Amino acid sequence: MQKAVFKQQFEAFKISSSEGLEKGYDRFQQLLFQLEAHGAEVSTEDANHKFLRSLPPAWSNLAMTMRTKPEVDTLSIDDLYNNLRVFEQEIQ
């Protein structure tokens, strides 16, 4: 039952503009941990694409660019987050 709830939360996951990248990332990491703990593994590719789609509208151009790069499918979620942090000041 909880596995289904966490999967639903994963599908609906969004980061608000007021939440910011770091807090959104922390919340996403926690959700991935909960999914894994309940036996619902999420591939690196799926996690990265979901995280990029979940970013606030101000990030849309950068997120689109990142999604088209082939290496986004193999980056760890931590590496993806660190790549995004480089641009955080420009986006805000």
C-alpha cells in the first residue's frame, strides 16, 4: 500500500518557486529513499528526467537543455543537482 502511495507522490512531485532547488532536491531524495525502501526502484534515467520536469518554470530553458544531453541518463542524481546548482544564481 505504501509503495503505491510513494509511486503516486513520485508522479505528482513538483518543486515550487518558493521552495528552491536545495529543499526540492532534499525532498526528492527522501522520496527516492522511501521508494527504494519499499521495493520500488527508480532508474537513474527516470529519476533525473522527473527531477528536471519538476523544476519551477524559471528553470524551464535550462531543464530542457539538460534533458536533451545524452549524459543526463547516466549522471547520478547528486551530480545532476550539482550541475544545476552552478546555474542557480543566474536563474534567481
